[in-house]
Amino acid sequence: MTLFPIYCTIEVAIPVMEKFLRDALAGSNDLAPNSDPCLAIVTTVDEAPTEASKLPLQSFLSPFLGQSLDEISRQLRGSTYFAVLDERSTKDETVTLGEHRDGKVETVRVSFYSAQSLLTSLYIGTLGFSEIQHIAAKEGGIYKQEKPNGKRKGEPTPRKMLASIR
């Protein structure tokens, strides 16, 4: 299973981080039922996480406080895609997704709910970073995956009555 690192550039309250993890997993499950958690909050510069973050979270002091996305991208330990919880995250329930490729960092703002499914889509190649940026730009700067209305895909369809042929 691929893990996506999550960095905190400010002191983010534990309830906000837990909401992020819950919402991101819910969004992923709405697109692909039974999705496994794959977001790992990075709590140290010494070693990369080896498993997804689990609730309840324990309090920690982020070693990435005040760092820019470029500074964080130099510490990815082989990851191409990552997310950053920052000041805006605590206000509007959004996170910055980053792509580090060829020494450059591309970013896009997404809702908590969209984060895990987008990172997974980027990783497996079903969606490109520029596509997400384009959609976000058209939607006021934030990519928001729509929550499903009513029945979820994959559930049985109601039985239909066939008209008799005469």
C-alpha cells in the first residue's frame, strides 16, 4: 500500500487533523468502497511513516512549522505526492496537495473530503495534476469532490416491472 505524507506547517489542533483524516477517507470510500486509509501525518524528520495515521491521534509538535512547500518538498523521502495542513486548513477545511517532480513543486487547494481520493488517482495515473488545478481554478481556487446524493453506486437497483407485450 502506498502512503501519502501529510505535513503540518502550523500547529494544527488534533480535532482538525482527525476531521481531515475522517473526511478524506469518507471521500475515498464514496468513490471506491472499502478504501484503506493511506494518509500518514509526518511527525518527525528522522524517518518516514510506515503506516497510515490512525485515530485517535496523539499530540505532537510538527518539525515543519513555518516551512514553505519548497522546503517540505526537499524532505519527501521518495514521495511524489503529498499534502500540507496549514493556516487555511483550520478555517475552511481545505488542504494543499503538492506534486514534486523534476525539482519543481506544483500545488492545488482541495477540500478535506477530496484529498485521499485525489492523491490515489494521481498515484495510479487516472487523473493529472494539471487537470485538478484547472478544475480548482474554475471553482474559485478549491477542488471539491461532490458528495453523492441518495444511493451509492454498487448497491442493488430496484426491481423493474416490464410492460407486457400484446
